[in-house]
Amino acid sequence: MIELRELGPGDEEALLRIYSAESTRHLGRAPMDADEARYRLRDIMAAAAQSPRTLYVLGLAVDGHLLGVVKLHHDRPVAAVSYILRADTWGRGYATKGVRGLLALAFGHLGLPEVRAKHRTDNPASGRVLRKTGFIPTGERAGFKTYALRSTDLGHERQRHPPGGEPATAIGNRLSTAGRSPTLV
Ligand SMILES: CC(C)(COP(=O)(O)OP(=O)(O)OC[C@H]1O[C@@H](n2cnc3c(N)ncnc32)[C@H](O)[C@@H]1OP(=O)(O)O)[C@@H](O)C(=O)NCCC(=O)NCCS
């Protein structure tokens, strides 16, 4: 079973494996070390407790094993998604399912009108994930290919959840990506 869940204490080791040299070279950042894993988790948990919540950093777990991280930032004019998978799990469709789950959160629960994404021009696998999940290429800028996806492109009607109407921590736990079109369950 594939699910998106909140990150928390005890996820440090899994994060180190996800943010390895092989994966992070596509992000233009250094691999994670143990200190960074600790403070990132602290920041992620603090962001999850904010209300209103504007940053979702969720773990992608397969059969209970944390294999990736997907992010939705909506503290900017247009929300953005990003993702990273543990390198030894690439090519199994996990990122695609994770992004679909994140889009269900963005367009369903949060009622966002549009989400954007980008990847380095030398990272075609990431572009493939975005196209498979419905993103439309919008151009190229400063070494990145850019993409956008509107809720209406996927047939979602805008319906924002009332602020504070539901604890943020419940969202990731209820987000199932087991099917082809993940929904909040
Ligand atoms: C990009 C990334 C998330 C993809 O994860 P994944 O779980 O392997 O993705 P999926 O299996 O869902 O889909 C990958 C698709 O890319 C395709 N692909 C892989 N390598 C490719 C390449 N060199 N050229 C073109 N397509 C490629 C796969 O065939 C697959 O498409 P398909 O289903 O049509 O066959 C993963 O490689 C990763 O974590 N990379 C490092 C971090 C990163 O780049 N994040 C994105 C930053 S914007």
C-alpha cells in the first residue's frame, strides 16, 4: 500500500537514505547529513502545526517504509510541488502516485486554483512524472523547465475547506494513493 503521511520523530534514518548524493544532485543541493535530518524534521513538524498551514512536507510510504518526500508550498501567489524518492526505488511509479496524492490535497481539500512545478533541464524523469500527472509545460527559464496545472484541468471544482475546520495532521494520514486517482479518504 502506498500512502502519504506526516513526518515525525524516528524518520531521520529514512530521510538520510532519501536525500542521498544520487538524488540530491538533481536538486542542486548537498546530500543530507544527520544534523540536517534532525533540524529539518523539527522544522517540518513545526510547519505542520501552523494554522493556517501553508507547507505540507509529507512522507511517501510503501508498505510502511518511508521511501520519499513530497512537498506542497502554498505560501506564495501560486502553489508549488516538489518531490524526491530514494534512488533504489526509482522507476516503480511511486513519485507519480505521490504527486497524484499531493494534487488531491491541493485541489480537493485545500481548493487551490493552480499548482506549479519545475525541474532542471537535465532531469527528464521528473518531467515525465509531471506530464503523467497532468502538468502542462509552460517554458524554460534559468536552466529549469516549468509547468503548471489548474484544478479545472483535472475536473476539480474549487471548494476550500474552512480555515481551522480540521486538524492539519489528519490530512496526510487520510490521504490514500492506493488507486490511480488518489482521494482523501
Ligand atoms: C524524479 C523522481 C522523483 C522520479 O521518481 P520515480 O518514482 O522513479 O518516478 P516514476 O516511476 O513515477 O516515473 C518516472 C518516469 O520517468 C521515466 N524516466 C526515467 N528516467 C528517464 C529518462 N532518463 N528520460 C526520460 N524518462 C525517464 C520513467 O520511465 C517513468 O516514466 P514511465 O512511467 O512513462 O515509464 C526520482 O528520480 C528522484 O527522486 N530524483 C531525484 C530528485 C528529483 O529529481 N526530484 C524532482 C526535482 S524537480
